[in-house]
Amino acid sequence: MENKTIARTLRLLSQLMELHNENPFKIKSVANAAFKVDKLPYAVQGKTLEEIAQIDGLGKSISAKVWELLETGSMAELDAILAETPEGIVEMLGIKGIGPKKIVVIWKELGIENIGELYYACNENRLIEAKGFGLKTQEEIKKIIEFKMAAQGKFLYAQTEASVNKLHADLSVWLNTITGAPLLGIGGEYRRCLEIIEEIKLIIGADSPEEIQTKITTFKPLVFEQQEEHNYLATTESGLKVKLQVVLKSDFYLNWFKLTGNEQHVNEVLALSGLGPFSSEYELYEKAGLAYIEPELREGLNEIELAKANTLPQLITYQDLKGSLHNHSTWSDGVHTLEEMAIFCKENLKLEYLGMCDHSKSAFYANGLNEQRIYAQHQEIDALNAKLAPFRIFKGIESDILYDGSLDYSDDILKTFDFVVASVHSILRMDEEKATSRLITAIENPYTTILGHPTGRLLLSRKGYPIDYVKVIDACAANNVVIEINANPLRLDLDWRWHRYALEKGVLLSINPDAHRKEGFHDMHYGVLIGRKGGLTAKQCLNSFTLQDISQYFNNKK
């Protein structure tokens, strides 16, 4: 065992001791020993216990721990303290810039137990109010976590969007220097709008692929790593993998199609269409005897059968949205005031209504509203509705689903809201039976209007609690409860793979940004993309309803 491994183990022990508020003198001794071992000019491995005890800064107690580590590969004291510490908290200790003191605040005061939840809290601006934190620290932590995600080779769709669009624009400009007006397309996971992106697939169609070959490595936004005939592997500055294919212009649309859909979709369509050549993807589908299938749907589900019968859904667009539901203001943990959020929706986004859903009283970490503050907020909403008419602010709440499935207000309070979003925020470690039962109990509450982020997942960091999707969706159908598509790029929950089942059961979906600041409303864009993947239409989306229709819907529900 190398000295660095021993030192790293001792350093981890000292950090965990600090997390658990152990004796400061003992913590300092272990940390000092870690530093001493790391700087030794000789190996500790092979030394006797007596020789280790003679090393400056170790002493009898710590040398015994080092000897135990060398002999057994572990340390009983470290194992014991690790057993009392969530795995995600241990992982946080590896984030540069936040030591044990800050992690104690994150863990004990904010109730955050892993890096994914920490990243989500940074997006919600929740860290800046905590002791020892500020906006600068929050932004630094966010950047470090993003870098950590990138190092794993996986990106949220939203993390890639700006850089991919710029790459496409820059490459289009570069291709203007090539004779014959080459064609350029993006395929793969990105074109299908998958929530997680591992690589970007680009295709160029040129009259002379050889001309591209001789010049492409001069395209500076990409670092080229490998070439095999007309295929290139490269990376962007942010570490995103790029596969670039160069083909004859006459073969462009066939290869763009093949580069876009998943294998099952591609094989089934080409068996019907043949191999072309094709002047567009529209012609390819026409030759296959199919209606054109949007890229988001090319997942090998039932889209080909629907295309044969010409019954593909008319997919929702961003322009179909008439309002924004499930948002937060300074009344709980938001950054902007209720009025600022409303004016932004009305004047900047040209929406007809806003659903304000600040956190409920159980969410103490998010400054949740008690009964008195609800009354005060409703008075402000009444005044703003008079001022901003015909724009309307609906009185909503994100009510915590408690462990037994009940909501955290009495019926007398719940009936004062125009609508209620019911969400789980605490005690997330549940088996499928408990999680399903808990959600169904909340769904059966007559005041529940929308089921919020049904699995509590945080993409790339927290899997979410397991649920029986069929039972939960069936319960929503039976109780006339809408299911949220939480549009925050870290959530995108309900998962698109279950949208179709919900829609077939007659359940409405709602594209909710869960915005905690004005900029958060733009996340509805990602909700629309993931809704399209699930086959969502405007008429099946609650916040595509006009102000008049949604007012009637809420009244009928009450």
C-alpha cells in the first residue's frame, strides 16, 4: 500500500470525524498524521508497528490504525463512521471548495445527502441563504459538479444544447469554404431529444468527401482523436464526444436517417423503403408507405404502426403553452417576488396565467408556508390579479406528501387553493410497494390536482424511488389527477417512456418548470421536448388550456 493511499484514508477519517463533531484535538492529530505520511521520503509499507510508531506525528494510537490498515486493508474506526454517513455525503468530501464545516450545513440544515441533490439545490438558489455560503460559492460548486458529470462522459440534454447549436452553426460557416454547398445534420441521441447525451453524431454530405477529409482537422472547435476512412472521432472543449461522418451528398438523407433513429426503427423503415437515393427524409418515409415520423418518436415503439394508419399524434409545441403552473417565489425558496414572476410571464413570455405553488409548511428547509402566511400570500395574489388583469395568478401550493400519503394541511386550508400539486420531498428511501401506496393515497385525496415529479429522480445522480407506474397512472385516471412533467432538466419526471400509457388512460399531463427564478420558466422548453418524445399533444396538456378553459377545469375539480 502506497503512502498516498494511507494518507488519503487518514484524511478521510479526519474529515468524517469533523462531520460527526468529534473531539477537535483528535481530528487535528489524524489530519496532521495524514499530512506527515504523505510527505515521507520512504514507504510505510514493510515497517513494523514499533517503527511506524516512531514516525513523527503519528504516535501510539494513530500508528495502530495505520498498522491495522496495512494488515487488513481496512480500519475499524473508519468503517464504523462510514456506516453512519450517507454515501453521497462521503462523495461530497471530494468536491474542492467545500470542507466538512460546509458539508455539515448542507447535510444537517438543508437535508441534502448527495451530489445530485446539491446540484439541484444550486439551481434552486437554496445554498446562498445557508450559513457560510454565498452566490459566488454556490456558482463555484455548481461548476465543479458539472465538470464532475462531464468527466463521467454523460451530459444532461440541457447542458449540451448551447454548445451543440454553436458547433452546428460554426461548422455550417466552415462548410461555406467547401465547394458544392455541403449538407450538414445532427443525429443520434441529441436529435431524438433524449434526456441524457453521451455523444453527438454529425453528418456531412459533400460532392467531394475527399476535400472535406483534407481540411476537416483544421476545424478548431473540435479536437480530432481518430480517423477511419470517412468517420472521425473528436471531442469539444467541454469534453463532449463527437462522431463525424462524411458521405456523398446523394447518400446524405439515407445516412442521416440511419444516424438518427434507434436500430429497430431504422431497420423496420428501411425494410419498407429500400435504400434510395432519397432527396429528403420525407421522401424516404413516403417510399416506405408511412407518414413522416418526427425524430423524437423514432424509438422503435409503436410509431411505425401509427404511421401506417396515419394516426401519429400532432406533437405539442412550445407555442401551444398558454400558462405556467408549479412555480416558486420569495414566499418560500424562490429568488424573485411573486409580482416579478407574474410580470415576466405576462410581458416577456406572453402567457395568460401563472400557477404559484410555493412550498408547504413541512418543507421547513425551503421556508415553507404556514397557514397564516398562506392567507397573506392569497391577499397579495388578489391585489395582483386586480392590477394585472386579464392575466391571472392561480393560488396553488406544492403540498408535501407525508410518509403515510396524507398532505400536510387540513382540508379547510387545502380548499382555499385553486389547485394543489402534491409531491414527495422527504423520506425518499422506500421500496416499490411503500412508494406506490404513498403516492396512491395522495392521489386519492380529493384536493390533489397534480401529482408532482412522481419518482423524485435527479438525472445522473439520484435514481428516484421505485414505483409501480401502472398502478400510479391508473389511480390518477380514476381520480382525475393530472401528472406533472417536471421540466427541470435534472428531473424530466414523469419519464417519457410512460407518457403514452398515461395518455391512453386519459390522464392529462402538465409541463411544469418548477421555476424558482424568472430564468427557470425557460425550462418549459425541455418539458416540451420530452413531452414530444412521449407523444404528448396540446389537447392532452393541462397548461395548453386557455385561461377560460383551465379556470373551468379547476372549478370543476373543486
